[in-house]
Amino acid sequence: MTVPSQLIHESTSDQFTPKKEDKFTFGLWTIANQGRDPFGDAVRPALNPIHSVQKLSELGAYGVNFHDNDLVPFGASAAERDRIVRDFKKALDDYGMVVPMATTNLFYHPAFKDGAFTAVDPSVRAFALQKTMHAIDLGAELGAKTYVFWGGREGVDSEASKEATESLKRFREAINFLCEYSIDKGYNLRFAMEPKPNEPRSDTYFATVGHMLGFIYTLDHPDMVGVNPEVAHEYMAGLNFVHSVAQALEAGKLFHIDLNDQKGPRYDQDLRFGSENLKNLFFLVRLLENHGYEGPRHFDAHPYRTEDEAGVWDFALGCMRTYNMFKVRAKQFDTDPTVKQLLADIYAGNADHIALLDQVKKGYTAELANTIKATTFDPKALGERGYQYEKLDQLAIEHIMGIR
Ligand SMILES: [Mn+2]
């Protein structure tokens, strides 16, 4: 292993230093992003996946994830594929890195311009199944436990082009088939579905985490399918990311997560984690850390287009350090005696009504229904109550800003 640069060394010697046990992962496509956008060409040379594994390991990352074609070029021969995979496995071993997640690129090649599992052309739909099965084999071979499905172009530009109900059926048939494939091969994979409202299509099916959760329960194997929410994608739909993740987490469906940042509803920006929405992402990290999320903390973001390779590693380190900063601040917020006392005051209430609600939790009885109907409440007093949320929120701000 090469000695990290002085800059990295200085900034990774404190309590926010990324460590393997923090379970930080990056997509190979994130750091290898060459800065192409619809208005400009690549600004950085392609990064070698093995070099990326080495650099990320030095920075404290736990693993890497990939689309099939991030590692094995589209159309590579079987011999070429085997050589690439062998060299990559050796790099993982050499640098103590794992591959917790893999996925398929079903959006880059022109064949997928009308989608993959929902394309109107049956040859494209069948080819998408073939490509995904090969990619699942590759992911399983490298030890992936989670397989992500981002339906990049599964949508429409013109609503006249296909019936949405038919597309949803086609998507379900594909996922059902691939679940059976994974079971048949004994891969023990969990599938994580990633929603996005639009881009690159003008409208994508399964726009949000909520849409995807609803769909999962219509599958043949709902237990093996969960979600992979992405910060930027929910912000693009104008939603509260913490609430989307909480719903998935509470349903036992948060199988994976894509951490990045976004300046509100506009094109998908994939900014460095925590570079924009400090407050919402503070509460996101608090949610993940306090509610038993055990999966990788995966960054699906990319460096600013202005950066050279040094900037790429500044970006990667920044994502991880900011997560750990939020983690430390969230813990300080939760253990602050002033916050704890204030919350105890806010949550206190009428003992009789607390007892009633404890019974509601246990379940319905006709007697309980009658008791609630006969209970006297004081709506005037309830309406006059102050909740002290201004004080509470300011305490959160002071923790986020590092004042307390
Ligand atoms: Mn994105």
C-alpha cells in the first residue's frame, strides 16, 4: 500500500476518520465519473477499478459496488471477463475490501433507449433479462449480498408510446423471474429497488420510495425485495428523504441506501454527501444510527466537474467524514441533558389518556371503543398549548453547528 498524501493523513487522524467498521462503500462509477454532462465532454481520465479499490481502502472505505460494465466492458469476451474478474478479486483481497452490492447497467447502451424490462420491443426485454442474469452471476461471484435495480430508462417520453399498466406488469414479470433465477442458483441475494421520478426519461415508473414499497408487495417473493432510496432522487420529487427512509426502515425494507446530496427539485446532481442539506441529513444519519440500519453506508455521488483526480479523493473522503460528523453530532444531541429534559417535558401528557392509548396499542375491543367515546377532552386547552419546538429545533441547530 502506498503512503497516503499528507493532506489525507492530516485530515484522517481525528474522531471523524473513516474506518472499515463504519461500512462506507462507493460505487466504482462514482469516483470514476469523468464529469461528462449533456453540455460537455469528459474532464478527467478514466480511473482504473483496481487503483480505485486501493485508494478507497487507504481512505478508510469498507467496500465498492459496481454495475456490470463498470468492471467488464460491454461486449467483452468470456476470457477477457475472467481475467478482469480475477485481477479485481486479487485487488479486493490485497486491500481488504468487499463488494456488498452489485447492479446492472440497463441504460447506457443505445439498445436500452426505450427502457429495459418495460421497453416495447420484446427483443430488448429478453436481452435485458439475459444481461441481468450475467450481471447477477458476476455480483454473486464477487460476494455481493444485495442486488440493486435502478430502472434508469424504465419510463416514457410520450405517454402515447405504451400503457403504464402494461409496463408495470412487464416490470413485475421480470423481477419475479429474476428472483426465481437467484433462488435457483442459490445466490442468497436480496434485491433492492431504486426509485427515481425522472431523468434520463422525462417520466420514470415507480417515482418514489412510496411507489416502490407499494409495488414490492405485489411480487411473488416480497420478502426478498426491498428498496434502495437515494437522497437526490427523493429531493427531485420534492419529498422529505428522512420520512421516505423511515417508512422503508419501519417496514423492514431498507436493504441498501444511496447517500449523496441535491439542491432541491431539479436535475439529478449526486453531490457530495452533506454538502447541501445539513439539517435533513443530520436527521437522516440520526435515524439510520438509532434505528438499526446495518447495511453499507453507500455513496452514490460524484465529484464536481471542476476536479482533477486529487479532487476525486477529496470528494470521497468528504462524504465519509461528513457522515461521521453527523453521527457524532446526533449522539451529542440525543445525550444532551437539556434536550432530554425538554423532550421529556414535551412528551409528558394526561395519565388517563396515556393509559387509553396503551390499550389501543394492544388492539380493538368494543368496550375500549365505548370508553374512548365517553371520555371527556378539553380541546380549548389542547389548542392553547405551546410545544416548545422553537427551543428544541434551535438546540438541534446548535448541535449541528458544533456550538454545544
Ligand atoms: Mn442520483
